[in-house]
Amino acid sequence: MNTTVRAAAKINLHLGVGRVREDGFHPLDTVYQAIGIHDDLSLAAADDLTLATRVADHIDPADVPDGPDNIVLRAARLLASHAGRPATGAFEVRKDIPVAGGMAGGSADAAAALVACDRLWGLGTSDDDLLALAAELGSDIPFSLVGGTARGVGRGELVTPVDDRGAWWWVAVPAAEGLSTPAVYRHFDTMRPDAPEVPASADALLAALASGEPVRLARALHNDLQEPAIDLRPELGDLITLGEAEGALRGIVSGSGPTVVFLCDSADGARETAAGLAGAGHDVVLTATGPVAGAHLLA
């Protein structure tokens, strides 16, 4: 028996970050969107627990964490413990989502693993329990289960779907070298010692989404981690300037970076922006639409 699950990359349309809490986490008010860059995870029955990974040409295999601490294997073991059964199965992950790129590729894989294991093992785990397990694994993983467009609060793990009827066109430019999420948050703390306890509200972004107007959405995009990410990697600011000069409505660092995403006004606009960025020497330029579904069964 074999099951395959597809999980999408995420971007943050709004990322409000508050002052670090006593538990070490930052309070967030964020709006996630799943876009059409995917990892596919297959799981086959086996006597033990194994993982193999195949990557797209734009991903360095050395950047993919391996060993028992890989988040796919952790997700399988967590669900198995919850169900009171052994963690067994042979995973194969086909990765297209940039690694350490601020697009939650690891979170997408973990969400896919939860869905695949639940199906292969015949558990019938409730949605609420899957979301709780996902939150235990990581802040972005509940959204990777939900997909679409959603608002996240707390540390981002408390997710509420948003009615988003738009069809948004994005161009994503991953970096050759990843950027550590903890390092970006630490730099945020250094740069913003006066950060408010309550993060910037996503209400304006949600209103822009509801309008269905790309220009209005472009103006409302917001990321409190963009300034520290650019301070650590100044070339990201140059990339945003270039993409906007090539026709994008707005460029923004995705999450903690270093991937930069550009909102365009149409499919043609996305193709033109992508061609301009490629012509300027960016070897990897990905186009995608959003929102798309969260982790879901293909077979």
C-alpha cells in the first residue's frame, strides 16, 4: 500500500511581530497564504521508519536536514505515540519548496507526513487532534494542514481560515543560501527593543484581500521581519527594488527570508517580471498562484 500527499509553500502577506515573550516566543498576528509551489510526500508500508529525499535542481541536497531529527520522521513518531502504535513506513519526499527560505518547506513536509501516516495506518484522527499535534511540532505546521488563506495568532499556530476569493499571481526568487529563522528573530529583537507587546494588526491586509484588488493588496503587504532580514542580507533589498522595476506591484521578504516574493497584477505580469529577473541574472525564478489547498491526498 502506498499513499501520496501534496503540501504547498506558504508566504506571509502580513507578519506583525510583538516583543519576545518570557517563553522565548514572539506574539504574532499574521496572514498566511498557500501558493502553488509544492512538495510531494509518498509513504509506503514498511517494517521500520525510513526517509529518502529527492530535490529539484534549484535545491542543494546538502541543505535538507537528514537523520532521526528530520521533521517528517518526528511527525510520524508523534502521531504514532498519540495513536499508541509503532512508527513505521518508508517516506519519499520530492522537494520543490526552497529550504530555509521562509516558505515553510519543512512545515509543509511535516503536515504531509501527518496526513499520510493517518491514512496509511487507518487511524481516522480528528482534525482537531491533527492540528494540535501540528502545533506541537511547529508554529507554521497547522497552517500547512489548513492551506488556502488564513490568519494566525499566538505564535502563529492558532489558525482561522480567511474567505479569500482572489486569484493572486506571485513570483518567488529563492536565495542560494538559506537564512536562519532564529537569527532573524534575534536581530529583530536587537533592532526593535521598543517593539510593542501586541503585534501590528492584520485588519488592513484582510480588508485588502476582501476587495479583490491587486493594487490594494500590494499596498497592504507587511512584514516586521523584513528590515532585520535585509540588514543581515542587504542584497534582498536590492532584489526587491529590481523586481518592482521589472513590473511587480510589490516585493516583500517571505517570512523570515531569504526568499523574496513579488505580487503581480496578472499571469502576464508575473511572466514578464519573472523574465526580467531571470534576464538580470537570477537563475531560479518561480511563478505561482494562490491561494491553493493545504496538505491533501493525491493517491
